[in-house]
Amino acid sequence: MTVLTGVKAPFELTQYAIAIKQQGIDFAIRHYTHQAGKSLSLAEARALTDAGIQIGVVWETPDAHLSYFSRAQGCADGAAAYLMAQSVITQPSGSAVYFAVDFDPDTAEITGPVTRYFEGVNQAFHAASPAERHYQVGVYGSAACCAAMMAGGLATVSWLADEAEEYAGYSLKQLGGAMLPVDDGQRISVGMACNHAERPAGLFRV
């Protein structure tokens, strides 16, 4: 494997797919969410695939804080993300859905609410029948959070949210932001990311 360059965008990339591929982008991370206009659509997934861009997905709730994380919420988010992957996108079996922990939890918070949240996500994913597609659970967060979910068997892929942190076990790593030139002289603001050269990240094509 090689190190790939990716973007993370909270908006639709359909019209920019060819342009960002020409900028050297290998993969794009998009969202599964209840927010209209922010979620990956099947048309967008096909446009990215047709442009030669792999896709990654993350379930990310805006302004999530400690009180958000519970086993019940993990079950709800896991079920919603699975339904989007299965029914809307037809995401290939074996690829990953990352779940974001968008704050810096301490050890007690990781072993408590965050762990219970990922237990709920796994419960929802394991409820799929043998005939249905099955997906990997990924964690997006701090080094400590990624390490704990991986060590506990609650995630099989991890995405390090802060490039300044040291964590050798990542599958994806968040980098700084960038402004990418696209059609008609426009520029789009995106987050940058890279994969680990020796570790699959659960990316897919449709």
C-alpha cells in the first residue's frame, strides 16, 4: 500500500469530484448524519467513484459533548448509520463507518460514556442478519480514545483527529486544512487527511 491523500468535507463534492482528483486527492471522507444536505448521497458516491476517488464515511454529530455519549445513543447512531450505508449508499460489505468523538475525553470519560457509546454502536451493527452487508466500526478521535476503542475490540479501524498527537495504530490521520482550487476559479475549504501505508482504512467505491 501507499500513503494516500484525502479530504474531509461537510458538504457535497459531486460537482468538484473531477477537479479535486486533478489536485491529487485519492479519497474523500463524507458524512452520515440526520442533517439535510450534509450526508453523502448515492449520486455523490457514484460521482466520486467515477472520478477515481475512494470514499470514507463518518457519523459525526455537531456540538457533541460528554452527555451525548451513552449506550442508548450508540445504538441509535449505529442503527441510523447502518441503514444509510445499507439502504441509501449500498456501501460494500467489509468497509468501515467511523464514529466521531469530537472532544478530548479523559481516561474516566473514555472508559465510561465513550466506551458505552461504542458498545451501543457495535450492538446495532451486530444486529444485521447474516444475509446483510457487514461493516467495520471505526473510531475518530484523540490518540487515547482511538487506542482504547481498538484495544477493547470496539473498533477495528481508527482515525487520529489531531496530527500533533503520537499514535502508531491509526488507519487514517487528520492533517491541517486547505483551500483547493476547483472549477471557474473557485476554491473550497476542506480538511486534509492521509492513510497509514500499511493499514487498511475501510475505504470503498460504489
